[in-house]
Amino acid sequence: MTQATTANHQLSAAPHVIVIGAGFAGLNTVKALVKGQFRVTLIDRNLYSTFQPLLYQVATGGLNPGDVSYAIGGYTRKYGARYCRGMLTGIDAAARRITLHDGRELSYDYLVLATGVSASHFGIKGAEQFTYGLYTRRDAVTLRDRFLADVEKLSEGPAGAQLAITMVGGGATGVELGGTIAELRDTVLRETFPDVDSSRIHVRLVEMQSELLTPFDPKLRAYTRRQLVRRGVDVQLDTAIAEVTPDRVILKDGRDLHSDITVWTAGVAAPPEAEQWGLPQGHAGRIETGPDLRVTGQDRIFAVGDIGLVTDHPTPQLSQPAIQMGRFAAGQIKRLEAGQPTETFHYHDKGQAATIGRRSAVIELAHGPDFTGTLAWLGWLALHLVYLLGGRNRVSAIVNLAWRYLTWGHGGTVIVGDEPTADAPPEPAAFRPGAQRGSPSQSITGRDGPAGRPNAGAQDGSAEPPPGAATDGPAGRPHQAAPAQAGPSS
């Protein structure tokens, strides 16, 4: 028997670990199992892993979609693992077998669930149908094309036409997106669309609680609000939403706010398919685990990242906990194979950060001082570029962001796509079925297409729908992409 044959035989006899989801948790699980005593298969519905913390830059034209995407196959090859494209639909824990969306079945010795999460609309009427998300690369591209197409139509319309953008949710994503759009309105878009007065574009952020960025120190929350207001963002706190319509956000206090583009950044939950797995679910559908991250009642199934809910000590749904949980789960698999008892997971809090706009951010260190302003902003950028996968992606992101901010106010800092396709919902939202007549934005008209809808060009095509994924929804609603197996911080 040759040396190569012996090696292949040993590999085929090695325990098989299947990791579901190529987010922070899943990728770090694979990386920590690189030693060679395991056969590792990474499954995700996409061909690429998405770096969600910078999706807001894609949505506002600062980065290309490829800057925040990394081929999963290249990553698994680097660490001696195998990549398989698919979506998990069923788990047979007794037989140690999973089923994918296309009927394929795979056996495992250990299963690690790192699927991430998707948007949660809390049952609010119209929220799922008439809002845009920012959880996948497709979401970011759709929002970018929609926003820039609306601004272009605004430049072609009469002087009285207006455009209103509403962010629902005062967490990091809502703050980052709202602050960046407000800055674009006042500087970059003024150069790109000189016919559009910035006062005609209204940026609003609605938050149900009394403060923004609630996990942060109160002083940092207050700083964040001041910076947003300084940028012209209409910040509305203690404001609960009752309903979302095609061109309105209706509040529980009875107020009716016009909104052409409503972006939902208010909350997340387990993907709908998690209900088919037959595992215990807790708050927001997340999979309940014990202190060693094994799913409650299971000895060979782990849940890590956003999808995992440690019932005794819940962790924040951020990238750092996901990274640590992925590495920890890999360590526990090694211990189980060695016949050793598992350990208790302890999250080592390093701090948190959020950016508000150019030269404005907040950093709260777990064991150190807080930072705001330019220093915090530079630190935020450096931190995210370090964690961005791929040397090419880092270089491209540095070039694009440097161009955006070094040429600030002189045009040429918006990466544009194509106008939304004819089967996408027409913009402004006042043209969607169900919109109220007399909306200020109804005077924004483009070249009429079929049935009086604005004419549309070719799709960007940067996010080809994977097998089993949803395509464009019914006319009159934003595209609802299927939740990615890798969630915002998994």
C-alpha cells in the first residue's frame, strides 16, 4: 500500500464534521479543525461568504459587492475542508444524517449549526412586504440601485418633488446607514446630481426605545444622537410602528409618516427553515444550547453564532461572540473524540464599535477608555479591514473607501449599478399598489414603462440566486431574498 493510499484511507476513516453556514462562526469552526484528524464539510446556500459589517457601504455606493464577498471554495481548500452548496432542510439526529433542499442526504459524526439569522418583522402589518433589508449582498445591491434610481428620478422631476428614506431600528446598522445616507445627500450627491436640492431628500431614523445603540455607554449613545442630528437625520425615539404601507410608516401614536424607501434594521430571528430541524427553539426561534454549546438534548450537534442561544448566559449577536463560539465548538469536538469531558463556554468581551459617518464613530473597550470622533472612526475602519477575508478584497476596499473619503465633496465617490428591473417594484413607493393618492413623491416620474411604471434596465446580476432560493416576489413589494445560511454575525 502506497503512502498516498494510506493517507486517503486514514482520511476516509476520520470523523466527519459538517458545518452549516459560512459566516464568522462557521468559517472559524472550519479553521480550528484544520489539523487533519477530521473530514470537514462546509455547507452554505451561497458560493461566497459575505462580510456583513460593511454591507452598508455597498448599499450607499462606497464599495463594490465583490469587496465584501469571498469564495467559500477557496477558503475550504486552504484549510483542507470540502465545500458543498445547499440549504439544510432536515436533521435526523438518531441516524446522524442531514437532508438538503434538493433531497441529498449526508451523514455526520458531528454537526455544527452556524446558519446565522434573518430579519424579524415582529408581526407588524406590511413590514415584510414593503421594507428593504440589509442582511445579504443581494439586499445591499437592491437597496443601492433603488436609492440611486430614486435620486435620479428626483433630478428629472419638478422642483416640488421629494424623497423620504426611513431606517427602522436604532442599532448599529440603522445608525451607520442613516448617517452615511445623510452625508451622501449633503455632499456627494450634490456633485453627482447638481439639480437636486439636498433639502428635498429626507432621512429619518425611527427607534422604539428611548436611546440609540442601547448596548453602549449612555455617553456614547448621546454622542451618536448628536452626530446624527448634526448630519440632518430626523431621529425619532420612543416611537413604535403599527404598520408599514407602500409609501407610509404608520406609528402607534397615530402619526402617519411619508416614506418612499423604508429599510428594516430593527431585529433578527432564526431562519424559517429552522422549524423543520426538530431542535428546541428559544427566543426569536434561536436554537437552545447548553453551556458547552451543544444543542439541548443532543450530544453531537452544536449551535454557534447568532443561531445559538446559550440558555443560561446568552451572548450578544455580534461578530466577536460568533468567532469565539466557532473556535470553541471545534475545541469541544476534539475533546469528545479524545474521550474528554466538554468545557463551559465563556465569552471574552473585547468591546464594541459603531460608525456614524465620516470622521465620526464610537468605540467602547471592555477594559479601557471609550473613543469618539476621528480616532474612533479610523480604528473602526482598521478593525474591519483586518477581519475582511482575502488580500484582494482588503486592497480593493482600501482603495474604494480612500477614494470616497479623500475626494469627499468632489464627486466620483458613488459606485453605481443598474436601474431596477421591470419586475421589481417601481419607485418611488407612491407608485406601488396601495399607495395613497397625492403623495409628494408622485410627481417624481421617469420614462414610463408598461402600465405607467418607470422604465427599468438590466439587473446588476451580482448575486445570482442559488438553488432553492427565492426570486423576485410579487409586484408591488421589494425583493425578499431567502435568508442566507450565513447571518449578519454568524
